[in-house]
Amino acid sequence: MYTGAGGPEVVALAEVGEPAPGPRQIRVRVRAAGLNRADLLQRRGGYPAPPGWPADIPGLEYAGQVESMGPGVTRWKSGDRVMGLVGGGAQAEAVVVHEDEALPVPASLSFTDAAAIPEAFLTAYDALFTRARLQPGERVLLHAAGSGVSTAAAQLAKRHGATVLGTSRTAAKLLQAKGLGLDTGIDTSITPFREAVTSPVDVVLDFLGGPALADNLAVLATRGRLVLLGFLQGPATAELSLEPILRKRLEVIGTVMRSRTLEERVPLLREFSERVLPVFEAGKVKAVVGATFPMSAMAVAHEVMERNEVFGKIILTW
């Protein structure tokens, strides 16, 4: 949990009451949980949990086993292996979720691998196909190619028949990303991506924010789509000319998973379960786990993420 707002020193293990499932809810014994940039922002006091979720227990994704059920649950039974997204609280020993928010863990995956799926792959799938309507043969640019979402997006876009470009300030991460479907790696420590993208792209997934906005619009083709997923480079504001948006008939699309309601999440989860989970079972896409830490070393995991040392996901285990 977080004892306040600040650096990794506010991360602590503490005893709290065990949550009880209500109607159509299940309590999951968490075996592994993903660490995300949102957890770091929340720790600093800049990204509070949505209403109804724990204010001081972080964690947006989990994998574990169903251990108890509230009235009316029909989809799950005790012992079922499940994973999913929550608004907070996943980095606890137990979390309570609505039965329709849980996904089955593919039989071939460990809990560690499963915990690397929900945030990265659901975000990537939603951004590429629901928001950006990516088509086979199109070109997509992924920023932060070594991040969890981009490692997922590279695999999904490549399987869909797209040409995949990716940026990173680390050459080694670009090399690793090529093993996941990246066609062209752009080392932005050497060349700005606006100069390196010599042919326009149809879709950009952006985590960088304001400083990259004008360049993102510049590299988009006519009727291109820019999906904004974060602002790692800060700030969350930008000044730019609206001319390219009008002239090229561009779309600028903002999206976030955490604040969505149950009614918004469930259709995406059903579609993902039908279209993507079988691909995991077949071994055609994979969870990318870059590092694991015991939950007792969560503060160390925060420090590692802040230093951008890991390719793929950081997973915390009990």
C-alpha cells in the first residue's frame, strides 16, 4: 500500500481487512500482479483511484484463483484461474471483482505470464482496433517500443497484416522488439522520429504526450489516426497548429482504461476473450515479462520502472 504521496519510500506492506464479494462478485486470491506507470503516478499523488476502488492499495491488473463467490455468480467456480483489470487494489493478496470483469487464464500460461496480459493487451487491442480501426496493409507507429502496451501492440498489429514502426531511446529494446513483429526501429537518441519516418503512417499510438504531438501529426498520412494513451514526457498540454488536422482530415483520439465503467468494460472483455485469448492458447502471441519481484520488493520494482531498465512488463508476485 501507499502510506502517502511521494517516492518509493511510501511503499509498504500492511495488514488490511479481506474484501467480501457482493452480488455477482468473486474474490480472487491474487498470485501475481502487474506494475504499471499509473501505479507510479498514483504513488506520487497525481493519479487517484476512481471512486469505489481502494485509495491506498495500488494495482490495475491481476492473475489468481477464484476463492469465494457472492450471490448470483454463474460464470466461475472456486479454484478457477482468472485474470483481469481493476480500478485499483490488484497488488493485494485478494481482490473483489464483478464476475463479468474476469477473464480465464489460458491453460498454457503461468500466473506470472497471465498478470502481464490484461493492461498491456486490452489497451493495445482497444487502441489499435476499436479506436484506430487499424486495417491490414496499413502502417502503425508505436512509441516506447519496449513498454508493455507497445510489445503487445507490435504482436497484434503484425498478426493483423500491418507494417509496424517503433521508437525507443535504447537500441537494445528496438532489437528485442523486432522479435515481436517490429519492422522498423527508430532510435530517437540518434534521430528524431519525425525525420526517421520517411513515409507517412496511418496510425500512431502515443504515450509521450504534449512534446510529441506536433511531430505525431506531421508523420500521419491523410485520414490518419492518433491515439493518445499517456504523457510520459509531460506536460499534458501542447501548443500546435490545427492546420494539419484539418488539411489531412486527421483524428485525434484520447483513451484510458482505468476510469471506464463496468458497462464499458464488459463488451471489450468479451470481444478480447473471443478474438485474442485463443491466439495465446495457440502460442501465436505471448506475454512479455521483463522482470519479476516479490511483493515485498515493490519499492525496488518502482525504482527499476522509473529508470526504464526493463523491456516488457514488470510483475509482482506473492
